[in-house]
Amino acid sequence: LYALRNEYRGWVKTQAGLDFDLLWRVNRFYSIAASLENSFNVSESDGLSTEALGPDRYGLLTLGLLQRLDFRDAPIAGSPGFVAELFLETGQVTGETPVTFGRVAAATGYYHAWTEKDTIGVGLRGGVIVPSSKTDLPIDLRFFTGGANSVRSFKEREMGPRVGGYPVGGEAFWVGNLEYIRSLAGPLRGVAFVDSGAIDNHAEIFSGEQIKFAAGLGLRVDLPIGPMRIEYGYNLNREEGEPTGTFHFAFGAAF
């Protein structure tokens, strides 16, 4: 049972609901999780147009299934090994105009200890949501990209389509990451990375032509809960209105 309030650039969301999860560890490497969630949501504009915001008061009922295959040496993010996830979800938005939708999201990551001090990591993820009505799909059900775990030349959730200067997300996306990590001293490590990704308003015409690229450097401190990261991503194909680059401070691996 939960109640949340999230403030995003251009809008604010308040949500309260009930979430039920069931996890089955089939074996050491494979697990399945099912979720059932029912919530009431209120979205308020803080600069974003009401058309881009979508329904401002609605109920949401979702049923999801997550499958994970995890061959990492340890459960901590960034540990050597391979991990993959597939998430399937169906749901209904209840309000003045009911909307049903289906969502598919997949992610995979692999870290390889090249030498005692050198590690190579590669990650790829993407997703698509298909609603029965695009005009009545709430903004918070769309995908958002950019940030410490995405294309790191952008601030959190600020890559992609905009309306009036505010990010509005998209119905389809993909993000790829490549990292070279070098142990420096004790728990301190240096990292060089290249990120790429694309996001589009409409899933059925998703072409990925507006691919964004970033390159950067960072430092990480290995902690028992995962790495603490300080990184800077530089925008390699910057367009007007986009940042030259962005600093990030985060915990956990990028993928």
C-alpha cells in the first residue's frame, strides 16, 4: 500500500494504490515475478500544456510479468557476468475515456573481467507501449530516456520529444551503453563510456533515426551496496536547445 508524489519538469504527479507481487525463484539463475497493481492518479501541470499532459485524474489497473536470467558472479549491479530481463504488461486506464494498453520492455547487460584490473561492460535495452488511444494516454505511462542510467549527456528523463520546451517521453525507445572500467587504487575505479539511444512519439513509426550519442569519463567507488558514481557525459551530436554535456552522481551500475 503506497502513496507517492513525484515532481517532474513541467508537471507533478500524485499517486496512491495497492501493489501485489509474487516472486518465484525457479533456480539459481532464473526467476519469474508477477505483479498486480491498482492505483488512483492525479497529474497537475507545472508549465506543460494540458494536451501534452493527457488525462489529469484517472484510475490504473495493470498486470505484469517479469522474467530474469542472471548469471552474474554476485547480485550487485556491475558484477562480472550476464543478466537479461523481459517485462510484459497489460493495463487499463479508467476515466472519462477508458484506454487499454500493452507494454513490452527488455534489457540485457554483460560485464567481462578482461584482466585483473580491466573490465568491459555492454548493455542494451528498449521498450514499446501500444495504447488503444494515443490522445488519452497519460504522460506518465510513456517511456523517458536520458540520465545516469541512459544516455549520459542528458539530464534525467530529458532526452527526446518536447512540447513547449518540456520533455514528453515517447512510445518506443532503445538505449545502448559501452564501458571500459579500470581499477585505480583500492575501491576506486575509473571509467570511460560511450552511450547511444533513440526515442519516438509513436511506436508504429519508430525508426530510430534521431539517434543521440554521448561519450564521457567518470570515477567510481565500490561499496557493499554497489558502486558510487561521478560521471560526465559529452553530447557528440548536439542539436539546438540540447545540453553540451551533463554531470551525474548516482549509485549502482549504469546497466
